[in-house]
Amino acid sequence: MAAGAVRIVELTDEADAQVHEMLVDLALEDQRHYATHPQETREQLAARLRPASRFTGENHVLVARDAAGAALGICWVVLFDPGTGLEAELAELYVRGGRRGQGLATRLVRAAMDLVRERDVTFASVWTRTGNAAALAAYRAAGFRETEQTVLTWLPLP
């Protein structure tokens, strides 16, 4: 088929069997590259994967407070399902300067992971600077690890 004969169109039928089959094939191929991750069968993937034209998410902001109720730190967790199963991002982690080094970040991330496990999240991610040793320690203590994936970003810069 000539390149000019191929059209690129947006999916209009979320139940398109051919598209669903490709998503399952992609996931089957992809998971082989991550041997330490749980491996799903074709049937499990087929039941979980579904392209959706819209999805919504949930924001959960966990707050560490002292005995007087003052906010000492936060961990913002975003839950969403883009059609591949419920995912989570630990979007923000912050502890006030005077309260750092006391384990609050670790406790906040632990509480976030309790939420993630309670909700049967299929994938969780976090972004931080490589030089942010305290945040990296808190995330690693909760079980986060560097992955085999390369993350590329795009920003709308002039």
C-alpha cells in the first residue's frame, strides 16, 4: 500500500476489535522487556485494556499535621485510568524546611502507597530531580525503583 493511501484518523468506536487486539499485542510484547514486573496473560490484558475517549482522575492530597493541626508536609497523589487500568502518580511531595530530616516524607509516601495498594493500582510513577537525595530516599523506601525506560519530555517553549 502506498504511503499516500494510509489515513490517520482518531478512534471513534471504542469497541473497535482491531484496535483492542493491537493494544493487547503491544502490552504482550512490551512486558517481555521487564522481566521483574508481573507478566499478564493475553486474557488478563484483554479484560483490562480498553481505549477510552475520555477519562477522569482523582486528587488525593495527604497532609502531615502536628498536634496543633499545623500542616508540616504534603504528598499529592493523582489516580487515573487512561484505559489500561488504574494508575497513580505521586505528583508532589513537600515537607516544610524546619521539619525535614524527621521522616515525614517517608511517612507521607508510605501513606500514599497504602492508598495505591488499597485501590489496586496497576502502575505508579513519580518524578523528581536526580539530585533530590531526600525525595529519592523516601521513594526508594516505599519500593520505587529506576526503570529500564527512558523518559522524554516536551515543553511548549518558544
